[in-house]
Amino acid sequence: MKSDFLLAITQLSAEKNLPKDVVLTAVEAALVSAYKKDTFASNQNIAVKINPNSGKVEVWAEKEVAETPADQHYEISLKEAKKLKEDAQIGDAIMVESTPANAGRIAAQTAKQVILQRLHEAEHSAIFEEYADKEGEVVSGVVQRFEMGQVNIDLGRTEAILPTSEQVRTERYRVGQRLKVVLLQVARTSKGPRVIVSRSHPELLRRLFELEVPEVYNGTVEIKSIAREAGFRSKIAVAAKQGGIDPVGCCVGLRGIRIQNIVSELNGEKIDVVQWNDTPSTFIANALSPAHIVSVGLNEEEQAATVIVPDKQLSLAIGKEGQNARLAAKLSGWRIDIKSASMAEAEKLEAAKAAPEAAEEEAKAEVEEAIEAVAEGAVPEEIPADLALPGEELELAEEPAAEEAEAEPVKEEILMPPPILLEQQGGDGKPQLRFAEDIMAPRRTKAAAKTTKSKKKKKGAYAKDTGEDGVKARKARRDFTVEEDEEDFE
């Protein structure tokens, strides 16, 4: 029977893929629960030991040392206690072997369900500890079934869940298909460990490079950053930690054999491998490959970069639906604004034209501020020369002095007429006043001037005459008939 017991433990260990000592510990815990229900009290402290070599089951119960034991299940006499422990005293608790005679039958019948439950718990604990240490690593599994949009993948010892959010939109899974997935999370639940895996996480790309590229696995080539749009395109920045190594060439491999294996695993997803650089402008230019870059301008405060590309390369730099620019921004961590060379030149010309106008407006604003300050009473001692605009002069009104506030009465001055208007002396010997009208010729009045003007004839015009003589004269002028001389034609 003992050999059969050990054989059964060995078979359980192989079926559950558990170590033998783990199975023995689970059986011992199950037997403790079984003995408490059948032989010992539920509140009594007992322990079960199974000999791994012989399979012998020993049950030890804790008893209190008493001079005269009242209950054999809980107490032991001092004389018997000293046989087990020489320094035993009254009141001490010692472990006493109390193996029942029918231990084998109890183990076979009563502890069956308890043993199976303990084995399940031990198995779940072992699975959790195994996969908890593999978070972030790549594992291979087989598609088992589909439930509510989720894919259950058999990893061997447990089933993993591939949620809808972690699936690739361009991939179609089928039962029995083998996939490589990355472990995202392992959690304990009442039904066992819950393992979450992903096919769209950027960490999957990193682990695939570690599997395919030895330089990445041993650390000679380091993957600095990854930007991925699962199923469409990815960018990966690599740098060499050792001189003389081409990081991009190591990742691509001879004739692209290394990266082709990764692309095949990802069902044709395009992968761009670019070289890392400590200079942000150079790294941004590399990240926008395969487009050629003319220049890169950086704004470190806003973490933004302005990239100038040739006109023919603009669509290539932006990519389909902005994919290339978006991945480059994720890879570098900078906000990227892409402009063509012609657009950049046009903006420079507009900025150059706007600069003088802005300077002039600024100068006008300063002049207006100065004028307002003067109007309010703040008169500067000296006016800066740069405040006056070209062609303009700034006039400041000075405030009247306090002493000049009281104006003196204006003295009337007699204006003497010009000397030409004065006679030498009058009859009384005093100078007499004469007016200009007395000397100058009289002016024509307006009526006379109009009359004179109306009488003037324009050059080449004739005066109107309504009489008979006038009509005859006008007819004579219109008659331009020339009499021919007959003698001239003879």
C-alpha cells in the first residue's frame, strides 16, 4: 500500500507538471483537514508528515503537559512528556505522535476531494509564479477558440486571453493557428491565473528583434525607441554601443534576411530601421526617412521642429494620411511641421516685407505714447531722436512759466503810413495824410468789367447780328465759290 501511495503521488506530479515535494505538501495539508473532521477536534493543532522514501504517514498532535491528564486528546502526563522531551515541565505544549490505525483508509476516502482541491491551488500558484516572471516577454501559443470577440490562446500550461483592443485590425485568426504574442499582465483570480497577451504592443517588436538579431540580444546594439501602428508600419531607432558596428545593417541582416523574418511574423507589416543620434535635428531627419531633408529648425521651448523638404519630396515626407510624419513624431518625441522649400521661401519674403511695416508701426506707437505723455504734463527734457519718424517732426508745447502767467496789457502802436503817402508839409507846417486812392488810378467796378469782357470777341469768331445786313454778311462769308477764268483753260 505504501508503494501504491508513492506511485500515486508520482503520477499526480507528472500529470499536473508539479514538483514531487509540492504534491506531497498538498497531500499533507489535505490529510490535516481530513483528520480534523474524523479523529481530532477541529480546534486542535495537528500536523501530517509523509516520508518521501517509504510513503509512511505520521500524524502529530499538540498536547499540554499535565500532572494528571483529564483528556487524552488534549493532555499528556509529565512522565510521558519527559520521555519525548527531557526538560518538559507542567504547562508546556509538545507535539505527540497520534497516528490513527486507519490512516490509509481515511486518506483514500475522506481526503480525496481535499487533495484534488489542494493540487489545483498548487497548480495555479505554480502557473502564476511561472508567468509572472515573464511579463514583457514573447511566448508562442495556439489559437484555441473565440469568445465574445476575444481569442483564447493555449500556452501549454494555461490559456491566455487576447482582447479585442490588443488585436491587429489587419489580421484574421483561425483555430489551430500558431502565434507569437507578448505577455502584458498576469493576475490572480478565483479560477486561477488570468494571462493577458497582445499582438499590437510595441514591446512585441522589440522582443522579435532580440530573437532574430544576436547583437540586440547581447546588448551590442541598443533599441532606443519604437513607434508602431500595428498592421501597417513601424519605425525603430537603434544605436551601437561598440565602435565599428553598423546598427542598421545588423538589424536588417544580409540581403534583409533578418528583418524579413520579423515582417513575416507580423504578416507583412512594414518596418523602417533608422539610426539614433544625440542631436535632435539629425535624429528627426533620420526619422523622416526615406524622404530627403533640406533643413530642420528647432523650438526647444515648445518642443517643436520645422522641417524643410524639396517640393517633390513633400508627399513622401508626410506619408499616406500623414503616417510617416506621425510615426517620426512618436519616435523622436518632437512635434514636427513639414513644409516644402517653395513654401518656406514665400514665408520668408512675406516676413521680410512685414518687418519694416511692423517697425514703422512700433515707432508710431512710441511717438503716440510720447505725445500722450506730453499732453498729460510729463515733458521730457530731451526728446530722443529715434522717436521721430522719417519726414515728421515732433513738436512739444511747453507750459507757460508761472511768472509769465500774468500777461501784460498790449500797448497800441500807431502805424505810420509809407513815406510815399506823406506830403512834405502842410500849410500849418505839419505832415498831412494822403490815401492810396488819391494817388493810384481808379479801379473798375465789377459791372464795368463784365461789360468790357462781354464785348471782347474771341479770335476767329464773329459778332452776332440779327439784322438784315448781318444775315447778308454771314451768307457772304459762307459763299466760297471761286470764279474760274476761262483764259486759264485756253
